[in-house]
Amino acid sequence: MRPVPTEGDAARPEPGVALTAVNQRLGVAAALFYIFLWASAFVPSKLGVLGSSPFWFLVVRFAVAGAVALVIARALGAKFPQGRRQWAAVIVLGILGNAVYLGCIYQALRHMAAGIGAIVVSTSPLVLTIVAPWLLREPLTPAKIVGLLLGFGGVVVLMIERTGTGTADPRDIATAFVGVIGSVAATIVFKRWCGDLDLRSVTGIQLLAAGAVLLPLAIVFEGAPHATWTWQFIVSFWYVVLVMSVGASLLWFWLLTHGEASRVTAYYFLTPVFGLAFSALLLREPVSLRDLGGLAAIAAGIALVQRA
């Protein structure tokens, strides 16, 4: 016979409800931390591009990061993909999410301001949510639509603020946006075919695949590898290798495994918040009152998407 609840029991939440609330808070904290890390990468990435060349910097970055990730995966006893289909899915994931995405972003960063790069990347939630109902079977509610449009409106405000400043050339923005399409495609590939695989091995394999694809492009278009070995360049390289390619990649795949892709990627709208802040502090790129208004719209849009 089930005991009659007391007054103290009535005030106490059910264990399952409490655990769900804790998991949601942890998920939000992890998503915010990931966006913080990802936005922080635009400054060291720009320094890396200026000190070397886009393709060669990425080739070496992916090779070193992939090797480190696989050594860690082996040491932890990670399970590797089985069969051609799983291997193909992981390789395609790396090509889209790293070779296409970062290859285009790095090419754009040769001339585009780091803050603008962060802004363009933040359009990925809108692109993903448009296709998610058909490709990922994720519902597109009215509140989610309003939130995404509000967030995207904030991004547009930030873009308008920089039009004509020489930091937002249309060709560079178009190149970066092709990278965004690659990132969205990689998210879909992961959710549909890689979500059940061991994230530790997936991280290393997809990085090495991306490096292998970019290697011939680096040889053809950039010639022999070269770099200006300043301390800023060295620190930037190891930051994007260890913190971004290994650590942040694992965190991103974990987030996608534990939540809807459209909800998780909505946090990308926060990329300009951190990206503009890092750019202003480290590269002294200007931030105006209109920027702050755009950022407020972005924050409101994310809140709507998460509650939808």
C-alpha cells in the first residue's frame, strides 16, 4: 500500500523531476560554455591565418589534434566505427564540419574582421531550423520561429552596423556562409548517422579526414608550408588544437547527442556576444550602442527558442 504523503513530502519535488531540472541546467551551462569557447577561437584563428596560410594552418591543426584525440581514445578504450557505413558517416562528418566549414571560415578571415566571422557563424541556427522538420523530424513551433527571427534580426543589425567599414566584404561573407552550410550539413549527418557512435573515436577520425581533404588544396593553392613563429602564433595554434579541435568538438557532439539540434544550435546566436567582446578586447575592433541592441535581440530570441 502506498504511504500517504505528508506536508513535508508535498513540498519535496519528485526525484525524476529534480533530476530533469538539474540535467537541463547542466545542458544550458554546457551549451553556454561551448559557445564561449567557440567564439574565443576567432581571434587565435585570425592570428594563425595571418602568421601562416589558411589551408596549411588547418591541415597541421587537424593532423595534430586528430592524432592527440585518437591517442586519448585508444588509452580510454573507445570503440571505433564498425563497417563501411559508419566509417563513411564519420569521414563525411569531418569533411563537412571541419574541411568545408573551417576551410571557408579561415579563407574569409584573411580579410574579414574576427567579429564579423563570429556574426556570420551565428546564422547557422536559422538555417538548421528551416530544414530540421524535414531532415531531423524536429517540430517548428510558432514560438521557435519568432525566436529565431528575432535572433537573426539581431545578427542583421550587427551586420548593418559594419557595412561599408571594410570589415564585411560581401565576398568574404559569402565564403563564410558556405562554411555555415557545411556546418549545418555536418550537424544533420551527426544526428542521423553518428549519434550512437563513441564520441571519443569519432572526434579523432573526423579531424584526420578533414586534414586529408585539405592537404592537396594546401599544396596546390599555397605551395610549401610556411609560418611566422611568434609566441602569439604558437599559443594560438595550441589553443585551437587542444581546446577547440579536441575539447570543444567532444563537447559539441555530446550536446547534439543529448538534445534537439535546433535547440542546441540556437545558442550560436550568442557567438557575436563573445566574439565581439574578444575582438574588442584583444584586437581593438569597435563596439557601438547599436551592437548592444542587436545583442539584446539575440538574447531574447534564444530565450524564446528554448521555451518553445
